[in-house]
Amino acid sequence: MKNLDSSRDPVVTTSFDYEYRKFVSNLYNNSSDPVLLALGLASEAGEVAGLVEKVANQGHEPDIEKLINELGDVEFYLNAIYALLDTTGTWVRRKNMAKLQGRYPTGRFSIKDSIARKDKKR
């Protein structure tokens, strides 16, 4: 599938993170209610799962445009949560990447590393 984001400049990406977060905050009046945001995120993620399930279990053809639209709705709720936490998607992804690099030091998933959970303090 074609990459629709031709920008690989981290400064531009981070700038857009803030622009989109502001857009979401201005658009969504309930952005200070974490319960509504979490429920919205779960609902939209369920829409994504439903589209994938139709392809995997019901023989439907993939509807890439609809999937992209639903992923956009997931992004909307994620960004509303980021705004509530005063962070960005870039920061969250960087933190997640560091965590997973600690868990999977070879850079590849392995069951052994998954069970060992080197990133978790015991």
C-alpha cells in the first residue's frame, strides 16, 4: 500500500502532532472527560477490528478507504487523550519504542524475550 505521508522530517511530524492535537481539542468539547475518551477510543478500535474480522472470517474484500477512515477516528480519540495528558503521539511512540527495545534487545520479537519482560521491574 502506498505511504500517504511523504514527510519523514521529525520536526514537521512533531509540529503536526501539536497542530492536530489543538484541532481535536477545539473540535471536541468533552476532551476533558477521560471516560468518554476511553470509550470513544474503544468503540473506534472495535470498528477497525470489525472491518478486519469481515475480511478474515466472512470473506469480504478489504475496504482500505473505510479502514483508513476508521483509523483516523482512532487517531482522533488518541489525540484527545494526548491533549488531556499534555503530550503528543510522537512522545508516546518514542516511549513505547524505548520500552520495546529494552524488551526485545535483538530488535525482533521472540517468545523468550516476551516472557522474560526485561523492561518490567520485578
